[in-house]
Amino acid sequence: MKLCLINPPLVIPQAWGVPEIFQPLGLAYVASVLEKEHEVNIIDANAEDWRNLEKFSTKCYSGLSLDKLEDRIRRVKPDVIGISVPFSVSQPIALQIASRIKGLDKDIPVIFGGSHPSARPTETLSNENVDFVVVGEGEFTTFELIRYLESGSDFSSVRGIAYRKGGVPNMTAERPLIRDLDSLPFPARHLLPMKNYFEAARSGRGVRRSYTFSERWASMITSRDAHTDVYSVRYTQQWAEVLDQGARKTSLKRLKIWFDFLALGTST
């Protein structure tokens, strides 16, 4: 199948400052698993037209316009589309994109994933343009869901998804967390517009103010789910392999290490 994964334009309150241009690492990890069996395209709408910075009302918009994004989707002609919603602030623009997709072809399955849909799957499915929500880690869940969609078989046994059944949101069984992050392939950076991130970094748009570098850079996730009893890490050998791969393929000069910690509560 031909798949299209979308990182939406970033729309934030002007009070937050200028939107950053970041590499959508989660989307790249999902793509790396999917491309084992499918043709995968990533549209990073925040980075592809990162110089397009518009301010309106109290908001700041960064990236491809919705008209340009719709044209990109039309040219890709995907069978299934996944939209990443890493932040709650991205949900409104993601829903607008979903509406545009259904305007192109109402039969294209639209899958939402990321932190916000995972936290609010029922609310997300209340929008008629969203067909599925991948809850939690998306690599293997999305891969399995696509297999079922391709075969036309019943997908209710896929763990870690939400969908509408008889018009009512339905959750399947929870999918266990990935205990061994080293089992994941390297993120599909070859599907990302890496040059754009480097250019944005040199301009100051691609890095946070606390960073002082503007070199060719990439990021990697070294741990997940530290707030649970499952603590997944990538080990030193894999870090070295990432650095070596990046240096050879994209002339990387710096690696940003992400510890994916999320404290959901406190204990005494």
C-alpha cells in the first residue's frame, strides 16, 4: 500500500514566541517499520516550508499552507494517511487536515496518533473525519493495523487502537509497551527533509534558545515510559551506531539525546 504520514504545520499562541522546526522523530520511527512492507511518504508540513511564518489574531502559523499541503497529498495519492499530533495545540490544525483529506476522498482511512489522541481517543473520534486512533507507541500498532486494512479483514483484534463501532468509539485491548527499543529499526530520516532542519538551525528557528549550536544535527530517543514499571533504553552500542550512520549518510555534526520521560503523578 502507499502510505502518507503527516507532521502538521505548527500553530501556537504568539505569546509562546516563534515556532521551532523540529525533526518528527516519532513519525520517522513509525515510517521505518512500515516501509518494510509498504511505500511510505512523510510530509513534514512544519519543515517543508519553514520560512512561511504567518501571524493572525493571537496565533502564529509555521509551515505549508493548507492549500499547498492538500496539493502535496493529492500528488502522493496515498491509500492510507496517518497524522501525528504530538501536542494538544496541534489538534485543531490536524482536524482541519483530516477534513481536507476527506474532501479529496472520503474513503481514505485517516489515522491519528501521538500524545494528544492517545490521551483523548474518544474525544478525537468524535470528529467524523478521524477513522482510527493509535493509542500509545505507534510502531507495531500501525504496522499491524495497516495489514488488516490492506486485507480487508476485521481489525478489532489489533491491540492499542480506537475506532468507531456502530457510530460509538470503541477501544481495543491495551498493547504492551516495547521493552527493547533496540528491536526498532533506525528512524527513516531519509524520508525527512533533513536539509530544511539544518537551514532552520542556522537561522535560529530550528533550535531552542538554550542551545548554542547551529550545526547539522539529528535526534534520537534513548528511553521511554520511565513513569511505568517498564523502562526501555537504547544502549551505548546503539548510540554509537546512530552516530556512525548519521555521520556517513547526512554528515551530522551533533546528536540530540531525548529521554522520553513523562511524570503523570507522584507517589509517596
